[in-house]
Amino acid sequence: MGLNRRRRFAALGILAGTTILFVGALAAPATAEVIQPPCTGSVTFSDGTTVTEKQPLTETVEAPASDTVTYSGDTTLDPPSEPEGFSGSVALALPAGGSYVIVDWPVPSDATTEQTSVTDGTYTYTVPDWVPKGTGPMEVTATHTQRGQTCVVAVNFSVEGSPGGAAWLGAGLTVAAGAGMLAGGIKKKVV
Amino acid sequence: MNGRPVIGGIFGLLFGLFLGPTLWLWGVIPLDSPAIVILPLVGLVLGILFAAWAPFGSAEPAPATATPTDEEE
């Protein structure tokens, strides 16, 4: 095997190895529990899967693309004697510490609200078609602040299904860009 | 620098930019993984280093261009 050929094989091996090592090191699942008590809550999907505030972040919940869920939540505070303000949100964690607020509920103290610390009911949702299915975990964090008490719960979930065309498009673009990067390693002609 | 650092850098950056979201789409990493931010930078550096190394092709001389000779003048 000639020197040039060995160099090419070594180059490809180092490139592949570096990529795998970086991805392997960075793909470790989240292990931190991001739960701030004392609130409790649960969501039950129509297939019987129940997610509570104790759901560890190391596990990923696979949610149907559309479903009617039964939910309940308890701030564990005494029921207020008069209407009081509260706020909260559900947000999706994005790369580089970013987040996307899916829904929030800032309710001012002068609003006419039900004076209870417990809520439950059913909720029907449909995940938009453009949201990729069968992906890696997406961390969703719910926060609720009331009477000086803040509760935080985070759950890792993905939408049931297969990634489909977007994943193949991404793979194709990655391979094409990788080929372009390899082309940068072709020697220039000496004049 | 024996290779093509501009090409290597640009395509290395693109390689990293596409690789992160693709790994998420295929379920390998979570959406909030630092890999999605770091991989483009790694790709940029790798692309430039790869161009500096230039392990492909041979440094053959380019075809000589015709130059006027004394006889032609």
C-alpha cells in the first residue's frame, strides 16, 4: 500500500473517529432531575400511559401525535380565601439554553378565578404536522408560581412515529457537506 | 497549506450544521443537546485542519503555459 493511500485511509479513519467520539460524548442522556416540589401533577394518555411529576429525565415518554389526555395538578397550598394571581408556562428547551414557550398563564390577582389549589380535567391536543416524529428527546418544562411558591417539573418526550422525509433530507445534506469537506483535503496543483 | 482551506472550512461548517439536527431527527441526541451548537464549530475546525493536511491527490505540477520564445519575437 503506497504512502498516499495510507494517508487517505488514515485521514478518513481519523475524521470518522473524531465525529463518532464527539457525538458519543455529547449524546449522553440528561441525568439531572429538574423537579422543584411541592406541587404534584399527572397526565394520562388514552393508551393508559401515565406521566407524573416524578418521571425521571433519563426516560423519554413517547406521546401520540394526537390524543385526549386526562390531567390533574395540585399546588398543595391551602385554598385561597380570595382571588389571587398566579403565573406559569410550558416551554420547550432548545439548544444553547434557549426555550420556546408553548403556553403560559399569567393570571393577575384581580382576575375572577376559581379559588382552588387543585385542577383537573381532560384536554385534546394535536401536534402540528410540521413537528418531526420519532426524534430524540425534547425536554418540556412546566413552571407554576403562586403565593410565592414556584414549582418546576421537566419531562423528556418525543412524538410517536418515524422521522420521515426530514430525516432523510438531513442525512443527504450531511453526506453532501461531508463530501465537500473531504474535497477541501485535495492537494492544490503546483504551478 | 496544501489543500483548499476555504472549501474545507465552509463545507466543514455545513457538515456540522446538518449533522446535529440530523442526529436529533434520527433519535440519537436530544433537542437541547450541546452537540447541535458545538458540531458546526468542530466541523469548521476539522475542515480547515483537513485542508491543511490535504491527504488526497498528488501535488502534480500544473500543465506549463506557453511562453514566447526568442524565435517567435
